[in-house]
Amino acid sequence: MASINRDLREALLSKTKKQRFRVQMLDASQKQLRESIEKNLHIKQHAKTLYKGTRKCCPQVKCSRNCASKTMHELFPFIRIMRRYSIRRNLLADVVAGLTVGIMHIPQGMAYGFLSQLPPIYGLYTSFFPVLLYFFFGSSRHVSIGTFAVVSLMVGQVVNKGYHTHVGAKVLMSDNASVTELLSTNTTISPNPQIEPLIQSDGYANPIKLGHALSVTFVVGCMQLLMGSMRLGFMASFMSDPFISGFTTGAAIHVFSSQIKHVFGVHVSNYYGPFALVYFYSEFFVNIVHTNMVTFTASLTCILMLVLIKEGINNNSSCKSHLIMPIPIELAVISVSTIISYYTKLGKDFNVEVVGEIPSGLPKPDISNLQYVPEVLGDGLTIGFIAYAISYSMAKILADRHGYRVNANQELVALGVCNFVSSFFSSYCCAASLSRSLVQDTAGGKTQVVGLVSSMVVLVVLLYIGPLFESLPECILASIVIVTLKGMFLQFRELKRLWRLSKKDFAVWMVTFLAVVILDVALGLLIGIVFSLYFVLRHSQKPQMSQLGQLPGTNAYKDLKTTLSVKEVPGMKIFRFETSIYFANAEHFRDKLYEKTGLVPRKLLKRKRKAMHDILRRRTEELAQVEYERQQRESRKIRTTIEIVTPRPIDEYEEQVKKTAENKLIMDRFSKAWQPPIKILIIDMSVVNYVDTVAVKQLSTIVMDYKNVGIKVLLAGCKPDVRTMLRNAKFYKTVDYTCLFYTVHEAVVIGQELVDAEIRKAIPKREDVRLMIELNTNDADKEKESDKEIYEDDDDDDDDNNDSGEKQAPVHSDDEEWFDTSPDDIQMRAITHASVGISHRDSNERQAYGVLNRHGSIIKDENFEMISLKESVK
């Protein structure tokens, strides 16, 4: 038994050893395979290289305490405001201003809610939730967020359009077939109050209308949040003040038109689309005979009271200083009108439209109203952009008045949060109100604590006082809206100032205003933006440009036309293009450069070719004349005996010198016959902030074109971004000289040195002149020796030939220089050795030119390749 156990134990141990061995072998093979892969593929090395490259390309994310604190203060500006808040200096002023603004919120919220085609209670919701949220996220201390006439009007148009799409056509089709025909066109009418009342029996809005209003608010909030997170707040700068003024004034016309029917108590359809106001007023004046006189009287009385109190007391400089706060005349009018309407039963006995039931309490968050988001995407983008532009403009004006800065990106985030969150609590799009913001500033508000106080006032109304306004006539709310439009209508005064200062701004104002009034709010907004950007693009494409001159005795360079004391630099032209150069204006930059400087490379190249052609033609004529004279001399040489003439051995060095002298002769003549108008062209790039690849290509072309006609182009004052772009686009390969300089004056000084260097280069060296003189002397001696062999009667033969009427040599003009350049004779002209060393700046200098006329030479130029002159003679 013991042996069996021992055998079993040994078998188990052997099996365990085998398993361990297998595991060890497997691990060893895996390790060997891993090492071979790493060794052959260099995985570790590549991984380290990739890691280092990634660290260089990707910015290192570090979050220090200061960075986190800065981010929190930027995202929640109220933290910095509350840390520095002084209860003794600011609390009382903020409470008084908050009560004033809160009292204004009540009538304006109800009126603007009515303007947005929703019950007045939704205007009060918009006066509460966004104001509370803006306290935490807003960077402005003085704007009043809430309902605004223009935004409420645009939301109302979206509500009407959406309601017609889903319900209006069906309801009206069952009631009247003729109305259905009208709905088939673009000028659709709104639901008739008898068919679909504005307020349901429970005091809330129709689900379709409310759904469209909250859906567009949700889109606006998302768009503003996205733009704020992407730091696109600068886009508000594309909406100029004349554009915003013209747009708001045109929108005020639409707001006035939407409320005027309630003032007269007549039923008029709400049109939308192009020429909506034309159709509206045509129907309004037809139905004006059915005016409800009680409604009209109440409206007229309300308007008179509002105007008298506002203009006589609240806005009167003599009375304003004695008031603790402006008289809340809107709230007083609403309260008195509600009481009178309740006891006289205006709604039942006199057919006056009243607000109706107003629910109390706060709404519950709900996402079921966001089902129409896909239908209102375009309208949401338009409304969001307008709401931000108006709010930021007002915040910036008040911030400049009080000496602090407003963060444009944070304003986008704040408005986005307000609209996004409020869309779940039955609030429609919010914006800064011009009238309430000015009242808040006038009442002495210091911080956004004013918003907290005003929201508490609105909260009390929502919870307890709201149902008391059920008997309020709608005409009173319409009258309040019309009176608050006074500030927008006063913007017509800007036309006189804009006409005097800038015709472009005047045109932007008028085009935007007319487009909004005649066509539509959304379409007018698009036309106004396009028209405003037209001037921006036109200015960037055709900016101001000038030719510069130097102020005597200074390093300053000014426009030759605007500054009389400047003088043009001799031999140079300086051109300035005062904007960035990119694909849209690159060709215009080239054309204006040619126009301002008067240097068109195409014309200069044509003149250069013509001069070269004239030089070659004259040289050909000279060689032909020399050949003719040589033949004449040889014909006069009559020899009595036949002699064996041994040809002189050809000296290759002498032949090379003759060819070189021939080339120098023609190039010298060409240099005298063709001189570019200037030697240096300087382009001032100090105001160019950006160039793209198209601009770099155009600059390269300009440099090469001018180089072909002998003009060097220098760039002065290039900024780092421009130099980087030139280097990346390989611009420097097109030039073979240093063309970048820090200042215009440095480019002028270097340009003068380049011109002087070319003049020095044109003067021949002393050794070349000595060699030419020696060759001339040797050839003159050979000529004398050959002349001794001519018989004495050569002169008689010449006379006989002349008398016999043989062909005469062409007569030369006195102003032309002709040279005897026979194959055996070389005529040299040079100055003395002493004159060669004279500096080129000496006006009495005489330059040395070796003239070695030799046919058969070949001259090559950049644009020409001259054929053999010997062949041309033949």
C-alpha cells in the first residue's frame, strides 16, 4: 500500500513538473517573441517618439488655483460683485431701483406677453425666471433682462405662423371656404377671436401656440450657449449702431401696427410675410368704421395720462431731482383701469376685450412643449442673434458710462442659460429692455441685486396679486406698449446726424428700416446684415491707398496728395495699401499698385523689347557698313606680283576678348537706350495684418514682373504673421536679394545703396581698360604695316572710281557713332588710366567703355536670345 502511494505521489509530482515546464516554456517563447517584435519594429522607440510629438502638439492641461479661480469668476461674475459689495453704499440704492424696475415689470410683462400672442401671465413668467438667472451669470450691472417689444413681436410671428400651419387652415376651412382661399396664399390671417380665443378657459395658452413659443426659446438658448462656449461674442460687432437703430425702428412700426387695432377695438387679421403692413392697414382702414368708442376712449385717456406723467414729471429735469423714484404711472393706470372695468363690467356690457382669467403660482417644469423645435430652427437663430445684439449694445453703453467692461462671450452664455432654462418653465425669449435699463440706471442701481429685488416683486404678483387683474382691458396694455415705443421712434433724429457724418451709415439705416417695414422683420434683418457687410467687404476690397513721399529732414513718409511738404524720393516710389491682402482684393491691390505708381510691367517690357530691337538693328547696319568698307579697301589694293600670303595664326584668347568686348558694346548701348523709370519700388506693408496664399502668389508675380524690367521690389514693415506666411508659402524663392525691411526709411536707405552699387558695377575695372588699350595699340601697329604695301596710286584710283559713278558708302549722320570693326581691325576707345579710378558720384567723371566690334557674337538676355550677327549680315 505504501508503495502504491509512493508511486502515485511520484506520478503526481512528475505531472506537476511537466506542467511547470510547459508554462515556463510558454512564457519563455512569449518573451522571446515579444523581444523580437520590439527589436524589429522598434515599438518602444516609436512609442516614445509618438508620445513626445503628442505632448508638443497638444497643449498641456494644467489647472492651478489661480486658473480655477479665474474661470469661476468669469463663469459666475456675481461672485466678484458680491465680494466687493458694500451694504452701506449700495444696498439702499439697489432696493429702491429694484422696486422701481419690479413695478415696471408688471405692466410691461403683461403687455409684451399679450404682444407675443400669449396670455399676459407668460410675460410675467419671462419677467421672473430670466431675471433671476441673469443675476448669477450676467456680467453687466445695469441692464434689465426680461420682456422686450421687438423680441416679443418676433416670437408672436412665430406663434402665429406655427398655429396656422397646424390648426388655422382646418378651423377656418370648416367655417368659411373663402377664408381658406386666403390661407392658401402667403398673406395668411391669424385665427379669428371668435374661433380661437387668445386665452383658454383655465387662463393658459393654447398648447400649439405655447409649444411654438417655448420651442423657439429653447433653440435660442442652445444657439447662444453654443456661441458663447465657442467664443463667438465678437460677431455682435458686425451689427453696427446704424443697423441696430434702423432695425429696431422698423420693428417698432410692426409693434405699433400690432397694437393699434386693440386701441380702436376693431378686429383685423394679423398678416405676415412681405408687404404684411400694406395688407394690414388696407383692412384696418376698411374696418375702422366699426370702432368701439368705449375702448378708444379708454385707450386715449390712458395714453394721455402716461405721456403727461412721464414727460411732465418723470423725464422732467426740474422735477426728477426731487423724486426718490419715478412715479409708477403704468402700474397706477393698470390698477385704476382694472378697478373701473371690474365695477362697470366693461367686458360684458360694452364689449370691451379684457385679459380674462390669470392663474396664480409658478409653472412646473415641462419638456412636452419642445416638440416643435425642428420647425423653428431658422426663426430661433434670427431671434437669438437679435436679442443678443440688442442686449450687448445696451450693456456696453451702460458699462462705458460707469467705467467697467462687459464680457461679450459671457453675455452670450448668460442669455443662453436664461433662455435655455426658462424654456422649461413656460417663459419665452428674453432680452434687455432699453426703457427699463435706463430707468434702473437713473434710479441709482449699482449692481444686479436690483434684479433680485425686482424678481421678488414679480414673484409676489405671480403668487398672490395676479388674479386681481382679470378685468384689465386689453386696450390698456396696448396703450402702454405704444407709449413705450417713444424711445424707438425718436431714433428718426439720427438720420440728420448720419447724413451729415456718413452717407454709408445713413444708407444702412434707411435700407434696413425700409426692408423691415415693407418686407418683414426676419427678411429685413437679413437684408440689413447683407447690406452692412457689403460696405465692410467693399472697404476691405477697395481700401485707401497712397503714394508716399519723405518729409524733408525726417524719417517720416506721408501721402503725397494730402501733405504738401513731402517730396518724392529720387529714383524710388513708395506705395501703401491700407488693409489686409487676401483673395478678394489681391487683384485690386495689383491694379492700384500699377495705377498709383504709373509702372505697368507689361508696358515697360514692351518698351524694353523695342529698345533691344533698335540696338540690334543699328548694330546690324553698322556691321554691314564695316563689311562694305573693308571690301572697298581690299579692292583698291592692286598687287603687281603674286605673293603667297601666310594666314596669321588665330589667337583664341584674343578672339575671346573680342567677343567679350562685342557683348559689352551691345550691352552698354542697350543700358544707355533702356533705363527703367525707377530702380526701386517700396511697398509699405505696415498696415497689412494678414495675407493668404493668393496674396503671396500675387506678390511673387509682381516681384518677378518688375524684375524683368530692371526694378527691384522691397517690402517694408511686414508684421510677424505676414512674414511667417511669406516663409511658409516659399515667397523668398522668387527673389534673389533681401527684400524685407523693418521700416520704410530703412528700405529707402538700402535701396539707395543698391542703386549706387549698380552704378559702381557699370564702371570697368582698371585691368580691363589696360588690356583693351594694349590690344588697340597692337592692332593699330598692324594696320600701319599693312598699309605700307598699298601702292602710291591708290588715291588716284579712288578719284577715278568716284568719278565713274561707282556705288558710294552710306552717309552717316553727325549724331551717330560708327565703328570700324573689320575682322582684322579693332578700334578701341577708353579713358585714361587716371579717370578710371574716379568715384561714380563725381558729376565730371568719364566712364570707360571698351568698344570691340566683332560680328559673330552671341548675347543672351532674360527675355531675348540674339542670333548670330554674322548670319544676319549674310
